[in-house]
Amino acid sequence: MESPTPDPSSGDTLANMPKLNIVIMGFGSRGDLEPTLEIAKVLQFHHGHRVRYVTHERHRPLVQAAGIEFYSLGRTDPREMIFRRSLGTAGMRKLLPQIQDEFFEMGQRFWGACIDDPAGVPEGTSPEPFVADAIIATMTTFVHNSAAARMGIPIHLQANNPRIYSKYLPHSQAESSATSDSVIRNVLSWWLKDLAFFLMLNSGLNRLRVDTMGLETFSPIWWTSQFFRFRLPCTNLWSPHLLPKPADWGDEIDTAGFVFADLEPYIPPAELTKWLESGDEPIYVGFGSMSFPNTEQVLQAVFDGIAKSGRRIIFAKGWCGIDSELFERDDIFIIDEIPHHWLFPRVAAVVIHMGAGTFSQALKLGKPIIMIPIAGDQPFWSHRVFQAGCSPELIPLEGITSDLVATRVQEALSPEIGHNVKVMAEKVSKEEPGQFKFAKSALNTFQQAYAKGHCDLLPDRVAVWKHQPSGSKLSAIAASILVSDGLIRQIDLALIRHVELSDLKAPGDPITGIFGGVALLGGRALSFLKAFWGLGTSQGALELFKRVVHVAASPIGFLHQTSYGLYNLAEYLTFKIGGVHHQQFDSNLWAYSYPQMLSLLLLAPLKEVNPWRNSFMTLLLSPIRFALAIVNVPIGFLAFTSRLIDRRIEQSLGYRLKVDTVYNARLGQGNREMVLAPELHDRVVQYWGQLNEARLVK
């Protein structure tokens, strides 16, 4: 029989890859959205994959206008999120409960988009079943690697600014360290900033992992290094001419260049054309999606400073929310929005907040930049652009004056900066647009996972089930057809995990293990007291009984936390001195069963004394690794066993997820696809018969 499955080793491997359901996770301003939206268009319209973009409701028109499937993040408003950045620590602290609730809801929606949860599907639409085969995400979404690890699917990260640790760069969100060249200061910026994010978000994200995904909690020690320690593939969307790749980043990280969308025709208002033609080139002022306190005073200083230089002003209001009547002057033209690719060639310089989409367009078109960063990564990029000689020093938002603005305008229009931006423009213009290079990198990542991931019966579809008696790989619809016809049994099907990703270990060391154990005891005791105060109904009595059992089982939970801390520490040390085995995915029970974990544990010492290692130092350290692995056997046994018992107790009490949501999602996907595509029934049954005949012949 001629197999319908293509040979992945021949021809264009990307073309031979099955068609994927790709979830793109992103949130933030329009400037954060647009680069990834261009990537979505390349993946869908150039490569034929189905893309679902998960982002804010406010961005729905933009996503749908691009022809991409939209999935809502819920009630979060990007304008409010951006405004909060300017409130300072005290203001953010007051809003912390609201922020945590919003991030928890966003996490639920990111996960829901992967497993065909209808919660984020726009009303009035009924898309075909969608269960994720791959994930693309910005690192600020936080739940992406948890989702990929839970489902056993590949992930490719996208960054508009550096979010992977390097001792040669500061954390891009650490505004006070934006100009740092100190290794010590850089390292501290990563740990402190990521730890701050963790402390702000960990309760909601851990609740999501445990209650919704069925994973374990993660450790603050592991959280702060997650992206570089796990070596997840990542493609950065900036020009290497502006920021070269640091020496301590691995081969899994590449830089694609800035994203530039196809130029769409723009017909300006006649009034604008007349105004532009009536004098010298003006200076553009725009802060895009940013909003900030004292907007009126800041704009007044900017406008007065530019006026002192003798230049006119064109101001794009964006999300500033300012009343245009406040600045009705002959030298100012005010417009809501305008395409940068059309306007920037017609201006002398730009005054901007340093959002990536805006400053990259200015660099490409060779325009000097006057920088007024507001928040986030903007101070970081301001420093890089200044170092490249394409702008004078930045203007701090606090303390801005018209005299300082006038000085910076004069410096920006100097011949030296004018020459530098033209040189940079030539370099950037020659680069392939970042969305195309990113798509190639991401698809190469996915190809590694799906090189042999075709359905045996419908090779253009991803295999999601393995029929254990025959070893056949089946897509969701193929399996549902065969089960429906009684040709196979559902009980004989096992989910295929196409990749195994290192999940976030918890606890990561004995200290956090002890603290985690104490927190577990305290949390269960507090829940018991709440149940006690709710006593008075039959439901209250039942809850109180469950809480009593939960508290009684607390020593097992404490043992689980502390023993896991010891186990993970020993395993980490083994790994750091050249351990042969990858760190096991032990905070993800869906990757390995209890017997499999025990077998890996027992085999670990033998692997460490394997002589077939090609490094002298690795061989020299093997006795130490062997000793660590031996010591870790009883510790690991205690950790695995106590965790499993504690998990079973919580499941029986209803405090842990019992069902396999991914299993149910794939089952539902197949059943719905079977109804929507009845024409595939005969083909699936025919190929199944041919496969069985071929097995009998063998």
C-alpha cells in the first residue's frame, strides 16, 4: 500500500509540515500588537496555518481587519494598564489586587484559547474547533511556557525588547539601569525586576497553574531565570545594527530585525497637504498609545521649545486624551493619527516616546529623534539610539522645560546626527522585514516537533492521538471517526506529547521549600477558620469536614514541599557540573507517570558514570555527580510519593483538578470536526483498512 504520509526528509520540510493551529499570545498597546500581527499574517497567508490572536478587546477591529481570528483577553484595557506605569510604586501598590485579578483573568483566557474554551470567542461567531498545536508569545504573557509544557506542544518566543537574561545587558524594563555597562548592575537588574514581577503576579499565576492547568506551583528562585535557563527558542524583533546579540546568548536566540508592514495607500486631508506645503519641514510630535500625568504641561514645554527653534509642529494626539483647543496655534497642526511611513519623509525630526514601532520607522527613514521616554523599555531603547548617534540625550519626563527641548532640537538637527541617521537608515532598509525572518525561525522550531507528527490517515493534519494497540498516529477527526464507527476504542487512545519542555520547578531549593511548606500549613489553617465561620448550613458543615481532612493531611504537603526543595537542589547541582540527563519535568505530572519518574530517578546515577562522554572535565566530575544522584534517590522517592499522595487527597476533596482538560479538548475537537467535515469519513475508514491490511501482510 502506498502510504498517504509525506516523507519529511524530502523537499521543502516546512511545506511538508502538517497545517497547525497556532496561538499567538500578546497584550499591551497597539505598538506592542502590530509586529506580532504582521507575523500572524505571514504564518496564515504565506504558509497556510491557522492563527488565533489572543489580545485585548480594544484591538479586536485591528485583528479582524487583518483577517486573523480574534480571541478576547476579557475586561483588561491597555490604556489603563499603560497609564498605571506612571503612578509610581505607591500608586501601583493600591491597585495591586485589581492588577492581580486582571492578570489571572488574562491567564485564563490565554489558556482557554489553547483548549477551545469559548469564553474569549466573539459573540455571534462560531469558529471551527481550535486546539493549539503551537504557541507564539511575548514573554510578558507569563503563562505561555506553562501552557506549552502542559500540552506537550512547541513554543517560540517573540521579543520587542531584551527579556532574556544577559550579563552584558540590563533588564529592558529596569528604567534606573537603562544606561548600565556594569555586569554586576546588569545581573542585579534582571533578578530584582523579575522577582518584583513574580511577587506581584505569583498568587494568580500559581492559582491558574494548579486550579486550571493541573500543574504544580512554581518557585520564585526558578521564575526569575526561566527564559534563559530553559533555552526556549526566541526571535528578537530589532535590528542587530542597533543592538547586536550578546555573547552569552545561545544559538536558540536570533535577531530578525524590525517589523515593517506593507505600505498601505494614504490620502491625507487637503488641509494637511496645504499646511505642509506652506512652510519648512515641521517637527513631528507624538506619544502613540502612552498616557501620563501632567500631559498638558509636558506638551506645552515641547511645543514652546520647538517654537524657539523656529520650526512648525505637527502633533498626533494618539491616546493622550488632550483637548485640541488648548493648543490652537498657527504653528501647530493637530491630527488624531497618521501613518508614520507617509508623514516622516515630510518632517525634519521627530519627538517621540521611543515606542519600538515609532522609533524603528524613524530610523528606517533617516529622521533625527528627540527622545522623551515614558515608561517600560523606552529608557532602554533611548540609551541604545543615543549610543548609535541617532539622537541627542533623552529628555526626562520629570523636569522637562522648553529650553531643554529647544536645545535637544538644535542638537538633533546637527550635521553629525543627520549623517548618523542616514547611515543607520541605509543599514535598516537593507534588512529583510522582521516578520518574515521570525516566521521562518518559528516554523523551524515547529518543524522539529512535527517532522514525524503527521496523522497516518490525513497527513495534512497533526497527529494528536496514538492508537496504542497498533502504534498508529491519528488526528483528532480521524480518531473520532474510527471510534464512532466502532473500529477502535477510545480507551486505547493516548494523547501524543510532541515535545517535552522543562517546566518551572517548585520549590527550587530547601529554603523556598520550607517557606512553601509553612505557607501551605498557614493557608490550610486559614481556610479551615473561614469554613468554621461559615458553619450553619449543611453545605457549610460539609466544607468544614473537608477542611479538617485537608488540615490533617498538611504534614504530607509540608513533606512534599521540603523534600522537593532538596531534590531539586541536588538535581540542579548535578546539572550545573555537567549532568548527562536533562532536568526532569517533575512539576508537570502530565509528562511522566509516577512509575516513569521512579525509573528515571533510579537510572540517573548510572547515566552519570557513563564513560562515553567527550569532555575530560565532565568525566572528572562524574564521581561527584554520581554521589549526588545516589543521595537524590531516597529524597526523590520521598518527594514524588508525598506529592502524589497530597495531590490525590486534594483531588478527592475537590481542591484539585481531576479531569484532563487537554484530553477533553482534543476529544471535543475531533467530534466537532467530524460533524463539520463528513466528506472525510470514507477516506479515513478506507485508509484505516489499508493500514490494517499492510500490518497483516507484515
